[in-house]
Amino acid sequence: MDFMEINEERLKKCLCDAAVNNAKPDMDEIHIFQLKMASKHPVYYSTMRLGCNLRDQCVGSTDPDKAALINMLDGLKNKWNYLRSLAAQKQVKLEEGLMSSGRLTDALHALLDWLTKAETYLLEEQLILGDVDTVNILIEKHKLFQQEVNGRSGMVAVILSTPNLDQNLSGQIDELTHVWERVKQLSDVTEGKLQDSLKLAERFRDAIQVVRDWLPEAEAELKFHAIPDDEDSILQLIDNHEKFQEELHGQQENIERIRSLANEILQSCHPNGIRFIKYYLTITQTRWEQAVARSNQRSQRLQEALQNIRGNTVLLDSLLAWLADSHALLTAKSKDSIPEDITVVEALHKEQSEFHEELSSRSKDVEQLIKALSGSAGVTAKKGVRNSPSRHVDSDQPNPRAVILQNKWRTVWRMSVERNKKLQDSLSRLLETESCRNFDYDVWRQNYIGWNRANKLKFMDFFRRQDKQGTGTLTRRDFIDGILSSKFPTNATELNAVFNVFDTKRIGRIQYRTFVEAIMRPDRQIPSIKPGVQSISDGSQISQLMEDELTHCQCRKPFIAIKIDEGKYKFGDKDKIWHSG
């Protein structure tokens, strides 16, 4: 703007002070100024394009910034065109001054020189395609050129109509006539090409605008949305997405037209417009390809969700039916007593183990189904239990079918575990009984002595550790629990038989001396007792009952009951003796 303000004043002053005597220097000065204007044209073009981009980014027609930018752009364009017009007027005025002063030769030479340059400019292969703003600037530039041509039409007419011209100038007059006609014709042709270029640019702009107006809606439609869990909702989404894809494919024609128009423009595009054409083409094509890719991804996700829902439904029905049959089977088996035949129990235990393995193998399917039906990833296994059905689903509104599956699964799992434990306990008891049928106390005693020596243990340490009340005696339960906890290889059935060997008086307690003598004296008379076959007298039953009751005492100072003789007991610190008879 500073450049145009300064030169505007100078041109106005030159128009006022124009003199024929100084025509040659003034024309040289005008030529220099036109060269300066040409050098400033890239800056002018860049400024106009930047202003147009800022104007297009304004939202709405009522935006005050948009109105201010339009006024600034109009002011810059008008000032630029006015300055070029002043330079053209100055040059025409100087040429007319030469004509009026009788210096026809100088005027003719100046006019021919200008027309020759104009013809050369018009004959050059001009790149006049581009976007709308670029083409409009080229049209404005050509209009100024046409104004300069029209401004010289009067002078050409005067020269051609002047009588009695020097015969030496006839050749130049003929050349002037031909050059003038060619310049006007070429100017009209260029104007027509610029109009065609403008139409092409407008078609490109309109095609771009159609896609740019549609793409935001498409991109909003393709934003990520959670897929529902029911089949009907997914089918509705698939139907809506298919309609959207039809609309998306309908825009393919516009994209192809944009690509075709861009390629046509780029073949003869003005250098100033190449960057903008490529930008519009790239950004539109990129957004379009992204929309197509996201549309395909959403279609694939919907189809996969539909397949999963249908597959989950089939799997859920299958699991519920299997669990119902398993529940009925386990219920029926739980009502039957476990036989005392070790072969039958082993077969039942093997069958139950195989069933439990199958149940465990289905836990993954159950977990995935509960997760899918509940729409939550919070399905975790209960700690410490392998393949346990105890699950919890972090969902505010759990799916009813998921709750049914979860409850049924837990019930069947619990029943399977309980039956497996019962069969295992029964099998272990039968195996222990079988192993004790030919129980040899002497062999057991030798093994126990050797085991204690190998582990550097003392009988007294064991006895004191188990005699927590300090009575000097051990009950049957204290003895059996102590031996089992010491990891000596034996079982409860054998230990019951051993305790009967120690408890010769059948009082339910053994003393340390009796315990050591029975182990260390192999000549001790050992009663023949078979586990599970012995007959129990009334006194023994009372003694066993007393022992069981006393073991339930949880007082800080345990209650003391000492058996004095068969059917005679002493309780607490009193000397009174209670008789069972």
C-alpha cells in the first residue's frame, strides 16, 4: 500500500505536468514504473489470495470480520487497478502529445512498439487455468490490458485517417493496421479463453463445495458409537448403514468429476493456482477415502457383532440345556447312597472326575458369554479356585439371561464339587480300611521308631507338644491329629487301631509311660484288634462320649474330668466321684 500511495501521487503530478518537450524521458519513466508494477505483482497476488482464504474461513455472512476483509480486498484491488490505469493514461497522453505536436514519426514508433509487445504477449502460450480467485485476477489483468488497447484506438484512428502522409511511413502505416487488427483479435480470443477458464474453475469449485458440504455429515455419522447387545437393534443399525453406504457411493461420481476437472486444470494451470488446485484435490480426496474406509470398518464391525450375537444365542441355549441335564443328573445321584464296594466307588469317582473335567472345560465359554451378554469386561475368576464358577460382572443392569446362566453354572459347579469330595472321602476310607485288614502293629511300631530316628525326634517332645492341658495324658483325637500333622506315613484308621493297643483300660486316654512302653517294648502283649470290627461296651461308649464332649470346651482353663475306674469319674477340683451306674 505504501508503494502504491507514493507512486499514485507521482503519476498524478506527471499527468498535470506532461510536456511534449519531455515526452521521451517521461515515456522512459513510465516504462520503468510499469516494470516495477510487474515486479510487485507476485506480492499483490499473494496478498489477495491470503485475504480470500481468510474471508472464506469466516462463518456466516453476518461475521463482521468477513465484511472488513471484503472491504480491505476491494480497496487493495481498486487501488492496484487505478494505479495501472494511471500509468496507461500517462503513456497514452504522452503519445497523443507527440501526435498533436506534429511528431508523427515518434508517435508512430511508440505506438508500433507498444502494439508489437502486446502482440508478442498475446501470442505467447498463456497458462490461464486455475481456481476461481486466480482466474478472476487474470481476468482483471486482461481487462486493464483491454482498457489500454481501447485507449489507443483514437490515436490509431487519427494516424490512419491523416492525409498527405510521408511516403516513407506508408510501410509502417500498413504494419500498424495489421498489428492493430491482430492485437484486437488476439485480445478477444484471450478474453474468450479466460471466460471458459472461469467457467471451468467455477465447475471445479461447485463440485468441491458439494462434497465439502456433505462430508461433515458423513463424518459425524461415522463417529464411533457403542454397538447394542440385542439382535434387533443391530439389524436396524445395519439397515441404516446400508442406506448411508448407498448415499456414500452416490458421491463417487462427484469425486471422479473433481479428479477429472483438477487434472484438466493442472495441464494448463497458472503457476499461482497450482498449489491451490492440488490442495483442494488432496484434502477432498483424502477425506473421502477416510470416509469410505471408516464406512467399511463400521459395516464389518456390525456384521461381526451380529454373528457374535447369533453365535452367543446358540451357545447359550446349548449351555443352559446341558446345565439343566447335569443338574438333574447330579440331583438324582445325590439321593443314592454310596456303596461300600471299593470297585464300584472307584468307577463312580472316575466317572465324576471326567464329568468335572468337562464342566471345567466349559468354564471359558460361560465366562465369555457372561461378559458378552452383560456388556462388561469385569468378569473375573474367584481367587484361589481354579476354574471356579464364582464370577462377578460389573454391570449396572445385568442381562437377565446372563444372570440365569451364572446362577445355574454356580449351582452345578457346587454340586459337582460336593459329590466329588464325597466320593473321594469314601474311596479314601475304603482304601484305608482295606489296607488295615491285615494291620501289623509291630511293623507299624518299627516304622515309627525308624522315622523318629531319621528325623532326630523324641517321643517326649511329641507327647508334650500334644498335651496342651498338661494332664500327662492324650485323648484319642490329640494322638491321631498329632501323628497325622507330623507327616508320618500312616492314616487315621491305622492310628485308631494303634490307640486301642495303647489304651488297654479303654478309658479314652493314654499316659506317656504307656505310650513309650508300647512302642519300645516289643515283648508287650498286643491285643488282636481289627479296625472297624471291635465291639464296644457300655463303659467304653460312656468314655468315648465324655471325651468328645470335653474336646468341645473352649474355656481359657479347660474343664478337667478324670476317669478313676470303669464307670467312675472325678470332675474339676472337687473330690466327689461320679458313678455312671
